[in-house]
Amino acid sequence: MTAGLATSIHSTACVAPSAQLGRAVQVGPGAMIGPHVHVGDGCWIGPNVVLDGHLTLGARNRVFPGACLGLEPQDLKYRGAPTAVLIGDDNTFRECVTVNRATHEGEVTQIGNGNLLMAYSHLAHNTLLGSGIVIANAVQVAGHVVIEDHAVIGGVVGIHQFVRIGSMAMVGGMSRVVRDVPPFCIVEGNPCRVGGLNRVGLKRRGLAGLDSGRQVRDLERIWRDFYRGDKTMIEALQQAEAQPLSPLAEQFVRFMAASLGSRRRGPMSRARA
């Protein structure tokens, strides 16, 4: 173990000799850190936390009691490959969060920066999270799910494998997500349906100026073609791709094009009237 300046390890913690700890790391009582774990500067590892596998934590992450990061996937296809979990900076993992490593050799489970995963949430193998995401209590994220920047996932949500959730989307609590969630949208239900645009989220992200306001109006126009008009989604996509778009609308259209062209889940349907 390489212990840097002001690193503190409780006497009851079990840290493998080859684990790498940065400066000012605090390791609480009963924590276990495996031999292939790298913990960045300023991390706080709470009581009874388990860090194992080929796990890399960036700087200033906080891992609360009972969380287990980097353990092998809950996947019958797993054959012991040395897969990894890569975690960025300034994330918070609350009590009993679980993050599993990937299934096949060369694959990773990856988390960006500044995310909050509340208590009892689970990220399965091969999940990819962006940055600034909030995942509420008891959310269950299946394998190969992608969640883009600044999405908000309400409590007790189940997310099917291979689903993609777009940037700044908001998923209502106790929903069942079985199809892709477009960026900037609010969805809820069992199964989930698209209800509208996340206008409050757009405003909170600073999209309130004149240029941003024009972008939001352009996004609203394109969104209505997909989710409130009489066109099929393919027709709405073809029309949108044939015209100039502002950056927000272009991001929405790119997502819809990828989802419609995918053989995996496909985009979420509109809400029933």
C-alpha cells in the first residue's frame, strides 16, 4: 500500500498491501480494500465499505457505510475476467450502493464526475454514467445501461438492460423504464411514457438567455413533431434531419436517430391521452 500525506486508516480496516491510496484518504472502521484498488486523493471511505476488483476511484469521492464497489458482476456469463470499474471525481455513494464490474475482458463499468447515488441503488455490469447525475434511493440499473449527463432518476425505478437515458432527462419515481428516454424529457409510468419537456431542468441549467431561449423554442417545436403531432417517429426524424437545427434540437434529433436505428430498445412512446 502506498499511503500519502495525512492518509488515515482505521485499525480495524483491512487494506491489501498492494492497494494504492492517495493523499488525505480516510478509511473507516471495518472497511475492506482489495489488492487492485486505486483510491484517489481526498476520498472518504466509510465504515464497512468494500472496494474490490480492478477499481479506480478519482479524487474526493465519498463512499458511505455498507457500499460495495467493484465486485464481480451478477451475470451468469462472467468467467472471472479481470474487468474494471472506473470512477471519476467528486461522486457520492450513499449507504449500501452496489456497483458491479463489467462481464467480459477489456470491458468496464464507468462513472463520470459529480454524481449522487442514493442509498440502496444498484449499477449492474457495463453501465456507463456521465456526470452530474442524481439517482435516488433503491433505483435498480441493469447491465449495459447508459445514463447521460445531468439526468435525474426518481426513487424505486427499474431500468431494463441496454436502455439509454438522455442528457437532462427526468424519470419519475416508481417507474419501469424499458425503452430509451430522449434527452430533456420527463417520463413516468409503468411502463414509462414521455409526458413533456423538462423545462424546469433546462432553466436550472442556465438556458434562459435570448439565444438559449431560441434554442429551447426550437427544441419544443421538434419535440412536438415527435411526441404530439400526427407523424410517425420516422417521418418526424426525416423532416427534422432535412432542416437546420439549434444545438439543443440537434442533440435531441441525434439521440432519436440512434435510438430508432438501434436493434436494442428503441425510443419511448408518447403518453396516452
